[in-house]
Amino acid sequence: MPANGRRHASLDKRPWGNAYPSGMVVNTLCSQEVVADATREAWLWTTCDDCNAEARRVAEAVQGAPRLSV
């Protein structure tokens, strides 16, 4: 999610689709509260290193969690 000149990651609920609309305040995985920027140019910004590291940690934890069968 682009904000503050970087692409961040968040676990906040997205109100529509797979994105946060411009102007929405979002809590990031790097412990910041930022305002989303959903413009095309913003998606070209570099990724926040702290969000990237935390997103990878979260993904690894999810992959290692036991799955329930239904």
C-alpha cells in the first residue's frame, strides 16, 4: 500500500478490492499510521524495508501453522 513515499504492508481490513483508497488512514507493519496513496505513480515507489521484513515473517508463520480440514 503506497503511502509517505514508500510501499508499505498492512493487516488492516481493505474496504474494497485488494487496495486501500487514497486518503484512508492505515496502520502499517512498520508501526506507522499513514495515509494511503492509490495513484499509479505511487505503485512505483520502493518498498519499505521494515514492512517487507515483517510481511515475510507473518507469511512464514502462516505457512507453518497447522491447517484444519473440513
